[in-house]
Amino acid sequence: VPAEASRNAGEEQRLGAWDDAFRAGLADLLHWRRDVRRFRTAPLDRALVTELLGVAALAPSVGNAQPWRFVLVDNPGRRAEIAAVFERENAEAAQGYEGERRALYCAMKLAGLREAPVHLAVFCDEETGRGAGLGRRTMPETLRYSVVCAIHTLWLAARARGVALGWVSILDPAAATAVLDVPASWSLVGYLCLGWPEEVADCPELERAGWEKRGSPDSFLLQR
Amino acid sequence: VPAEASRNAGEEQRLGAWDDAFRAGLADLLHWRRDVRRFRTAPLDRALVTELLGVAALAPSVGNAQPWRFVLVDNPGRRAEIAAVFERENAEAAQGYEGERRALYCAMKLAGLREAPVHLAVFCDEETGRGAGLGRRTMPETLRYSVVCAIHTLWLAARARGVALGWVSILDPAAATAVLDVPASWSLVGYLCLGWPEEVADCPELERAGWEKRGSPDSFLLQR
């Protein structure tokens, strides 16, 4: 069958690039990824950052809508305002816990906004014409999910270059968006810190701090 | 400074594993990933599938909540019902386009549910106690975003083994969820097909079909 033969030839060629050594490196990358809050203040080369954003734009998107919008937040005033938005919400969130849990929450460092050399806000353009609505009539949230895939792609590409990423979700999204002066149709998906990490680890910081352990993959699986 | 010295030693060791060859392989993986709708019916080994789900569980999650719930849909009746849910919504969606656009929509193959050997429904447990709510007081959607990261991790790990994935979002999520008999606190994030692909390509099927092209990464970038 010619189609089959052609598929196999093409696929063999591709799979040649992804051998056992590559797959071991990928497993290692996933094991050592981490959400980082402890950054060195040393700058990141801007060319490296734009290279990473180019890689992020290879992410899958519903209807090929590519709804990701990347905002590099360079202005020191805006960066300080975002840090204040985080600190306000973090203090509020601490009030939601009691006793030892609150003490543990307050002892953890949950963002690196004051140290990280790069602040990157990632938005979803909810009104993009790209993709012509394909694939999101009944599940419109897949547009924002596409942006999440771009963030995750960026995360892995960064880590493979030694660059750490921290995703800051302890923010009032309306307040953070107001600081950034973006089109009204853009919704905030993630506010990210990027930079060189203070340390590397193969265990999540929240697990090391005693907040939450990882479960066995089996416990997340059902058959139907 | 001892802390700095120890960081560098650890990081040097890690980065040794992710050399230029690895990064080239990763770039290649992202370029050749694809959302696949044309599967061969040949089975996937169940051990390979559970291995992939173990890798997916390495994904980042807000508060380390690990809210992903994987449902392997093996029952032929349920699989046929899901395919029917897709076909119903796909016919409805086609009515939203006119003229050439509708003809193009109808000519495209948008899911491989009848051929793919593996159906995997991925849910978010909205009421998980894991993570104790950390990081999602103001942005509760980050719980579902964590599940998206797990799906994207699965996608890359699968592709690196030659296994293709297709994300089917042309579904009424309530109807699909009802077919699968899962806890009421679980919300459907993605319904996936997995299997060996009919073909490989470095260009999205929607671009090849003339539906939507990829834009330049520069066009998605702002500075503030």
C-alpha cells in the first residue's frame, strides 16, 4: 500500500530524531521543570526571550486560532504595581487559613516578582477572528486552553535552556489587567516570572515545604 | 558563596542532559506535534498508555492540586455514543457557516473517534481537597488550566514515541460527561483520541486545508 509505505518512511525519519536518549532527556525535563519563585536578578537576554516566545507560538490551538498575546512588562512602575497586586491578594488569601496551615502559608515564598528580570503577562484574545470559531462553539474555554498550552510550551523550552519560570496566579486578574493597558477583549490567563533560578530541584517546592504531596498516577485513572 | 556554588554545580549537571542536540529534538517535536484526526486502527499497547499517563501526571498544577482525572473509554457502546455526540454537534456547527466556508468545514475531517484505538476523556476534579485551595482564590480557572498542562504533557510524550493525539472539542460537554458516568464534581476539559497516525506533517491540518494560517510570533507580542 503506497500510502502506508510513505507514512512509515516519513515516520521512521522523524522518530530517528526522537530516540531513547531524547525521550530520557524529555522525561528528565518534565521531572526537573518546577514552578520557581526564587530568581537571581541577573538579566535575561532579550533575544533569548523572543526566541522562547517564538517556540511558545508552536503550541496547539483550537481552530488554529493562536489566541495567545504576550506582554513583556518592562516599565518599573507597572512591575511594582503588579507586585503590589500580588502582595495584597496574598495577604487576603492567608486569612483563609487557620493555625498551623496559615503559618505555613505565610512562611512560603509564592512569587518572585521583585527579583525576576522578566515579567510576562499572557492574555487570550477572546475576540480573535482567527480560526473562525472552529472547535469552540460548545466549549469556548478551549480558546483560553490554547493559551495555557502556549505557556506550558514556553515553560519547557525555557527550562531546557536553564531558564526558570514561575506562574503567579495569586492576583486579582481585573486589577492586574488594568495595570497593563491592553485591549478590552483580552483576558489574563497567566502572569509569569522568568529568569535564572537560585536553585534546581526535582521535587515541587510545595511538596518540599510540606503543603501538598504528589499522588500516584494510578489514583487519577478510571476505566469506563 | 556556598549556595551559589551548589546551585551552579547542580544546574551544570542538569544542563549537561539538555544539550544542543536535545534542544533541537525538542524544537523538532514541537514543529511536528500536530492535532491528528486520521488514525490507523492498530491497537496501542495498554502499558504504553499507562506509561504516558504517568508522564502526564508530572505536569505543573496550581497548589500542587493535581486535579487531572483520566478516563479510558473502552466500552464500545460508550465510544459509539461519544462519536454520535460529536457528529451531532459537528452537523450543528456546520450550520454556523455559509457558502464556501461551510463547504470547506464539511469537507474537513475533524475527529478520529471511529478509528482511534484509544479514547481518553480528561476531567478536572473541581472539588479536590489537594492543594487546599492555594493559588486559585481569585483565578479558580487555574485548576482546569492545570489539567490542560497535563494534556499537553501527554501530547508531547506521546508524539516522542510516534503516538498521535487528537483533541476533540466539538462536543456538548454535558452530553459527553453523561455518557461517561463520572462523579458530579468532575468537569470535562478534553476528550482525546490516541493511536498511530496515518501520516505525519510539520504543518497544521487546518492550514493545509486552507482554513487558517499560522501568524508570525511578532504579531502576538506587546511591550508595556
